[in-house]
Amino acid sequence: MTSLSVETLAADAVEPITSAGNAQLGIAVLAGIAVIVLLITKFKMHAFLALTIGSLALGSFAGAAPAKTIASFTTGLGSTVAGVGVLIALGAILGKLLADSGGADQIVDTILARTSNRAMPWAMVLIASIIGLPLFFEVGIVLMIPVVLLVAKRGNYSLMRIGIPALAGLSVMHGLIPPHPGPLVAIDALGANLGVTLALGVLIAIPTVIIAGPVFSRYAARWVDIKAPEKMIPQRPSEDLDRRPSFGATLATILLPVVLMLVKALVDIVVDDPEQGLQRVTDVIGSPLIALLAAVIVGMFTLGRAAGFTKSRLSSTVEKSLAPIAGVLLIVGAGGGFKQTLIDAGVGQMILEFSENWSIPALLLGWLIAVGIRLATGSATVATISAAGLVAPLAADMSTSHAALLVLAVGAGSLFFSHVNDAGFWLVKEYFGMDVGQTVKTWSVMETIISVVSLAFIMLLSLIL
């Protein structure tokens, strides 16, 4: 799952870097993934190096020239870091401000005081769903991580019991609900009604997020019983603080980027005129970069200054926030490089060619095509765009409700089984301090549950509507 700027790059039509046939490409994909998994699990190699070597191996097995493989990998790495890296850095600064000022403690203490142990996973899925409505997945992650880790640590919860509901809320919003880029592109490609799609998407999202979040987290916590990783937990502020920010000021600071992006989305829907002054303004202030930057600047006053920080203390806080995320940035970037190598090798096109002659219902066809492209490329939005384009002719004779359901079926398929070629996989792995196997048993299974459960409710609604 990557931001719109990255996905747009990835989705652009490119000349394949190899003329290999489908059989050779399929073998190359399996071999590339196997190299990555083997290097990490058997030889304990750092994920950044494993992803780099796996990408080169993929290109070699596919018969691509080394120079073209290197160019694809570096392009994917660069575009991923450009689209996601700055957001992760800004999120880390905001998280450090929250932690050092005592703001994160204030939120956690308030949540723990007002929420029972049994209700905590439900509180987390609700908060994540609200925050995730207008945000890219990565932005939601960096905003939620400090709260998730502190709640898990302070309340002595299994990290999976708290983290899975939060991830489920963010992921369901990303895949099914406009104004996220994937659903919006599919709505446009299929000529669906945005309002109907939004309404049906919310209707399907509610039971889906409950099953994949609070319900599944019970089993995930048994399979992977881990605590919040100490190196990623925002530390308690030093005892020399005389005061800490209020709950209201802290919550307002966290929600500021959410509100700015939501305003942009609403103006885009209502105004829909790029030349109109209001939309120009909201396009700027509602972009993820500006929205998070604004939150960081505001946080320096509402959090740092409110806790009595001097200018030098604020500067030190910002500097210390960036060192722990260096490894995360490199791994996420390398994941993007591997994804781009897959796309440039023509794997997405191979999946489309395989699916052209499938004689199955349109909703299931859209889901299956999106699943195939998602598994091959690791990109939810690329899967959505490609699948929507392929099944678009089928939507011409559909009713309004069924066209909306086709959009949601494609979106659901695009979330299926995130694994080593998805930058989001590595983001979750590093933030939660898990190994590859643990990430598959929790994050990857959760994504699959979201995809399958969503499809089940979509097919059910198609019989009723």
C-alpha cells in the first residue's frame, strides 16, 4: 500500500524490461520471492539487502538485462521513498513530540481510564477507522503507532490484540472507501456512482472490520504473543517536566492532518473544478505532506511549548526522532524497488492475459483479477486500476448498485494477502518488531480475511439489491 504519487508512477504503462514468456516470468516471480524469504529466514540477512538481491535475482531469472533491472529497482526505491519516506519522517517527528511532551501519555492514560479491558480492541478499531477515512495507509500508521504501542505497553496487552484492530481499520478504509485513490480510480473507470459506492462501502466495511479486527486479533494474539518492541515505544517524558499538554490539545494536534485531508476530499467531491480558488487551496493544504508538516509545526507549540520545551529542546527532539526510522525507510524503499521490478518485467500484464478468457460472474472476476495482480506486484492501487480497466466493459449494462459493488469487489481483491513484495508488509513488520513468519501469520492473514469477508458481503448484497 503506497501513496497516490507512488502508485501513479507504478501504474503508468511501461515498456517491459524483458521479452520473456509467461511461463518464464511466473518462474522468475516465484524464484525472486523465494530468494528473499530464504535470505531473511535461513541466512538472517537484513531485509534491505535481501530485497535488493531478490530484485536482481528476479530480473536475472526473467532474462532482463542487468542494467534494466537495476534501473527498475532504483526507480521503485526512489519513488517509494519520495512518496512515503517524507511522510514517515514527519510522522516520526510528530510521534516524538507526542512522547517527549507527555501528550501521548495523556491520550493513553485517558483511554485506559475510560475504556475497559474488553472494550480496548473495539476502541482501537473505531479510532483507526475514523483516522483512516481520509488518510493514506502509511500516514494513518505513523499517526497511530505511538498510541498503539503505548496502550499495549501501559495496559500490558499483547501487541496483536491492540495492533491488529488498528491495522484492520486503516486497511479497510484504504481498500474500500473513497476518497482513497484506488476506489476513486475504479469508480471513474467503471462509471459508478460515488455516493452509492461510498454508502455500500461503509455498509460492507463495518462487519468486515469487526471480523478482521477485534475478532481476529484474539487468534493473532495467540499465534504471535509479543509485546510492544522497546526500541519503537515512545519513552515517557523525563521527570523534569512541570506540565504536559491537555488531552484536547493533543487530540486536536493528531487530528489536524486528518481534518485537512478530509476537507480536501470533500471539496474535491462537491466543487470538482480544479480552476476554482477554494479547490486550489485545499489541494495544497490537504496534501499528505503539507497536512503532516502543519501538524508538526502546530505540535511544536501545542505539545512542545505547552510542556515548557525550550528551542534547543525542540530541536533535540526532532533530531532524535529521525535516527530510529532509518532502517524502516530503507526496507520500505527496497520493497518498493522489488514491486517496480515486478511491474516493469510485465508480471501485471501476464496476469491480465491469463484472466481474459475466464467465464465467471463479473464481481468474482474483478476480485480474482485484482487478487492476481496484487499477489504479483504487491501494489493495492495498481491491482485496483488494472482490474477495473479490464472489467470496465462489463459495467456498461449494470445497475447503479451493481456497478458500485463491482468497484468494491475490485478493491477487496486488491487487499488480498500482503507479502514480501508489498512495502506495507515491511512497514508493519518493522514498526511492530516482528520477523517475516510472524508478520505473515498476523498482518498477511488479516489482509486476506478483509479481502475474503468483503467479497462474501459483496456477493450477498448482489443477490439482495
